[in-house]
Amino acid sequence: MSIDGPILVAGATGAQGGAVVDALLAEGAEVRALVRDPSSASAIALAVRGVELVKGDFDDKASLAEAASGAIGVFSVQVPPHPRDLESELRTGKSLVEVARTAGVATFVHTSVARAGDEENFIGWSEKRWWPGYWTSKSGVNEAVKAAGFPHWVILKPAFMMDNFIPPKAAWMFPSLARGGIDTAMTLETRLDLIAAADVGRFAAAAFADPQRWDRQEIDLAADSLTMDEVARLISKATGRAVTARSLSPEEAIAAGNPPGITESQQWANVEGYRVDLDRAKSHGIALESFADWARRHRLDFTLGE
């Protein structure tokens, strides 16, 4: 099915939003990008590809309304809350939902995270572990999407992004990778569910092309579930560079350069994890990229030690 009208993509210069732009353009869709700075190199690169740029800010409802005007669909993604503004994701997510609904958007596709909505069942949740603001923001926006009254909505729930192993996010999520290692607080046995941003883009494009088929679904996404040792070996194979994985205590991981918040998320993976049903994720008729294939495709993008 074709996409007959403009799709507004939030986060179009980021990994997931950028992947949605790629998938929509591949389908011949009309794409509109919400950008903070239309003169930035990343925004100009979109414009060169035929994407309409609309300057806007999630905290400026007037600019959001202008961006959503006339759009038949919106792809929604927000930045997780900052420690200095714990309400940011929930506030901006609800703003985009409200503006899109008022503008008469027919299909709203939101990307969240696997396990959002299940956080109260996490081990240690009652002790306020696992950065509660992150999870309550994710589930809060999900609930806003479902309650808004869109003719069609879809919530994509990806697990851990494969793209976090390459710049720009690798620099702070896996700082030791630049030295040829993956040093984390995950145990040697912990498996991390992984998905490529490109696959999020393909699912979103499919939802816009055939909203009736995907309507009112929350879809967990992961293609692989790997230990860090397996991740390191696959990166080594793809790049021809030696990469090793080390399991450290939380204190050692932080001393090695891992941010405390990232270290806590690695501890969460040890006791909870994303728990995506891989067979179900692969049952929707959209091929998912394995980590091995993703690493080969991005072999020149890794920043590794000499």
C-alpha cells in the first residue's frame, strides 16, 4: 500500500528517526522533519534528499502545531529525561500527542522501549532502583498515545539499539570500545536483546503504509540476544580488529569510564533484561537484521583501539 500524504518525523537527525526517514523515502513517501536548527549539517543533509524541514521544539506547541498541520502521520520519539529535568520526556511526549490529535493526524507511530509498562514487576522496583523516572516516562507517554483517540496508533518497543556500539553514542555508553574492549557491569552469562535502528524504521514505514493492519499494537522488537563476549567476537570478525569483553563490578565499571546511569542499566540487564520473544518479533513479515549482519554493514563506523 502507498502512503498518500506527508509524514512528520520527530528526531529525524537521530538514529531511530533517521531510520524512519530512510524507510519512508525508500517507499516514495513525502517526509517532513521536525528539526531544531534547519541550518545544521544533519538537517541540510535531509533537505538535499528531498525532506521538508520544519523548525520546531518539543516545548513550543505552536511550532509543533505548524509542523503537524496537514500531516497524515507522525513518528514520535523523545529524548529520555535529563537528571535536571525529570519530566522532560513525559511533558514533550504528551505535547506531541496532543498537537497531533488536534491537527487531525490519522496515524501516530510512537517508539518506546521493551518492558515499558511492566516496570512495577521489576526486581528492586519498590526500592526505587533502575532509574524510575526513565521507565515511568516511557510508560506514561505510551498511555497518552493509547488514550488520545487517534484513528490508528502503533507503539514500537525496541530493545537495546545495536547502533549504540558506534558513534556518537558508543563514546559514552561503551567508552572502553575505543581501546578495543567492551567493559561492562554485565555478567558473562547476561544476554542483551538487540535491534537495529534500521528495523525500527522499516516497522514504522509499514505501519504508515498499512495502518489498519498494525492498528493498536504494541510490538516488542529484537533480532538477537547475545552476551557481551559474543558481541565482541562479532565486532572483531566484522572489522578484523581484536575486541574483547570484560565483566566488571559496578564500581570497577564506573572507574573504567562507564557513566553511573549506564552501569545501573547494565545491572538491570543482569536481573531483568528486555525479555523480547524473538520468534514473535520475527513473525510480523518484516525481516530483522542480525547483529552479525549489522556489524558487517557498519564495519567502517566502529571506533576501536589501535
